[in-house]
Amino acid sequence: MPWKSIERIGSGQKPTPPPADGAGHLHLAQESLRNLLEDDRVPQEVRAALSEDYQQVEAMLEKLEHGHIHIAAFGRVSVGKSATLNALLGKPHFSTSPLHGETKTAQMSRWEAYEQGGVFFIDTPGLNEVAGEERERLAREVAARADLVLFIVDGDLTETEIRALRALMGRPVILVFNKIDRYTQEERAQVLAALQRHTRGFIDPENIVCISAMPAEQLVILVDAQGNETETLRQPPPDLAQLRERLWTVLESEGKTLAALNASLFASDLTDRLGQRILQVRRQLGAQIIRNYCIGKGVAVALNPIPIVDLLAAATADVSLVVHLSKLYGLPISNAEAGALLRTIAKQMLLFIGTVWGVNVLSAALKLGTGGLSTLLTASAQGAVAYYATAVVGQAAETYLAQGKSWGELGPKQVIRGILEGIDRDSILAQARNDISERLKPLA
Ligand SMILES: Nc1nc2c(ncn2[C@@H]2O[C@H](COP(=O)(O)OP(=O)(O)OP(=O)(O)O)[C@@H](O)[C@H]2O)c(=O)[nH]1
Ligand SMILES: [Mg+2]
């Protein structure tokens, strides 16, 4: 059941790993993404608040259905990310520049040379650009979502690069040492050895390749038949052999698995995130709902004061609050069920009335006012207590619903006691007086 899986994953357990073959992964990933999309137990208001995440799921599903593979170029500014992709594409598709920060958004291009089709290159902005935090965030997001990352460097690793590489640990990465035309054979070997050393244990040496995507122009001296010398600048062709070979091998042997693994990871990640976001959104929406009911109740009581014990007993009238909250939590309950729940809550609250609690709340509510004990003040103090009581009822009902319609091991008594003790009484009462007097002002 999709909803259950959200709650289960949200509570820290991982789903059973899918079978190791590519097709199995693919199938399971598609299924869990589809389940996320089609889960009609996610309330409409939660869905609306998470519309961006849902769009991501749709995009990922579409990619999977078409069997597309996304390969992202990722790395520090100006290491030659765009130049490397251009060299692979065989055309200057992405803009390059000697200045930092040339690439400002993520851009995509299909790799036509890959005959089986469906392979796309994604260029990303560089890391470590001055004031480029937002672009860097985008680049990291794209890399995290790509099926394969070409992590491009132009020398030994910097601190930023080591951190970025570690963040990709466990993901398929080819480490590309670009601009080798700038180094002598001996220097290249030194850098390569350093790259292997720094990435030992998380990047296989066969996934470290040396290239020259856009070698610097060379001064060539031409000598004609008469022995006349002319100097001219020539752009040597790119040297991509190692990268091209590695890419072909990886795509041939693991292409399907790459996309499928990534999709499974994405699905489980997103399920986690969605689960957390759903809880968060529910809490926010729940707080709003409770507050609206608190105001309604507080104003009604202020206008029509009743004795305090009645007032707490009147908590049982908050049926529609509980029904509303139950819908938000995807566990709709009937009015009768809500009534029973309210009676349990009210009973526990009334038990505390016998103690100093009720008196304390009322006197705190009274103290919060300024001036004498006018009728209006007493009335709105009672309104504030009603507001407070509804807040407690709302929180108790929410706790019960969030635990899947259960009071948990503690039982209602301890849960409600915890809420009463944990609630910031004075600030809620102050807020209540504020909210109520705001609404009563136009009537005064
Ligand atoms: N010598 C040499 N220069 C290169 C090579 N590849 C790229 N360059 C130069 O490096 C500079 C940066 O190249 P880009 O491809 O724009 O680098 P980028 O990583 O995309 O840069 P941003 O988009 O700004 O992050 C350009 O001036 C390129 O000409 C290479 O193999 N050798
Ligand atoms: Mg670029």
C-alpha cells in the first residue's frame, strides 16, 4: 500500500532492495514512482503544497518510460565542463569561455553519436564561483539526479572538489582529468597518481580518464619548398579517446542498470522526502485549522460567557475540528467516532481541572488583561480559556491522528498530560486575547 510505504520509510526503515537486474530495478522504480503519483490518500491540500515534488516524479517517470540516460558534467568553474561535452557532441553546442561562470543554467543536449539513442548530456554551472551559491545548488541537484556524472577536473583535487566528490559517493562517477595538453607526460602521470590516491576506495581507477577537450592553440611554423618559414596558429583536435571508450563501455554494460538504479534511489529518496514534507505540511495546515477553530470558539464564548467547567466540557462540541483534522491526516473519521475521541480527550482534561490547572489557566487569562475586571475583560478571559481548551483538544486529536489513530504506548492520559504541560500557556493565552479582541473590536 503506497501510503503505508511513505510512513514506513518516513520512520527510518528502508524498503526491501529490488532484485539486482536492470529490468527488475526499472520496473520497481517505475511502480513506486507511479504509486507516489496515484496515491489518492494524500489530501489535495498537501498535494498542492508539494506540486514541485510531484512534477519531479512525473519528469522522472517519463524519462524512465523512454529509457533515457542522463549524463551530467559537473565540477569547479572553468575546468572545461562545457568544452568536454562539446567535444563529445562534436559541435560547439554549449558556450565556453576563459572567464569563470560562463554556464549559468543546466542545459541538455542529445548525444546523437550514440546509436542506441536516448543518451543526453547535461551541462551545469561550475562550483566555487564568486557569489554563485544558487547556481552551485542547482548544479549539485542536477548531478545528484543524473544517471552518470562526469566529474571534470583540470589538475589535482582542491578541497571543494574532494567534498563534492565525497557527496557523490555511491553514485556512478567518471573522474575526467581535462586539459592534459597543459602538462608534460611526467606531470600528467603525477596528477593521475594523486587523483587515484585521493579517490581510493570510492572511484575505481578505471573510471579515471585523461582528456584534452579543447587543447590550446599551437604555434606552427610552416616551411615552403623555397625554405620560407611562416608562423601560424593551429587548434589541435580534442583528445577524447579514453573518455569516449569508457563511456561506451559503461553504457553498453551498465546502461540500463544505471538508469534503473538511479530511479530506485530517486524513488526511495523522494518517498522519504515526501513523507517528511507531508508531515510538515500537515502540521502547518493542522496548526492553521486548529487556530481557526480556537478563534471561532474563543469569540463565541467571549460573547456568551459560560462557567469554566462547562467550557471545558464544551470541548466535546469540537467535532468538526476533529473531523477536519482527520481528513488532513488521510484518516477520515465519522462524527460519531470524532465525538467518542472528544469525550476521551475532555475526560482527561477534566481530570486535571480537579487540580490547580483549571484555576491557574483562568487566573493567567485574567492577569493577561490590563485595567480592572470589567465584564468585557472577564468575558474575553473566558473566551481565551475556551480558545486554549480548543488548542489542547486540537493538539491531542492531532497527536492521535498522526500516530495512525492511536494514543500509542503512553495512552490518552499521559499524552494529554504531556500536551498540557508542554504547551506554552501564557503565550497561547496572550495570542488568544489578541485574536479575540481583534474580532470583537468591530462589535464594541
Ligand atoms: N588548454 C586547454 N584549455 C581548455 C581545455 N578545455 C577547455 N579549455 C579552456 O578552459 C576554459 C573554460 O572552458 P569551459 O568549457 O567554458 O569551462 P566550464 O567548466 O564549462 O566553465 P563554467 O561554465 O564557467 O563553469 C576555456 O577558455 C577553454 O578554452 C583543454 O583541454 N585544454
Ligand atoms: Mg560551462
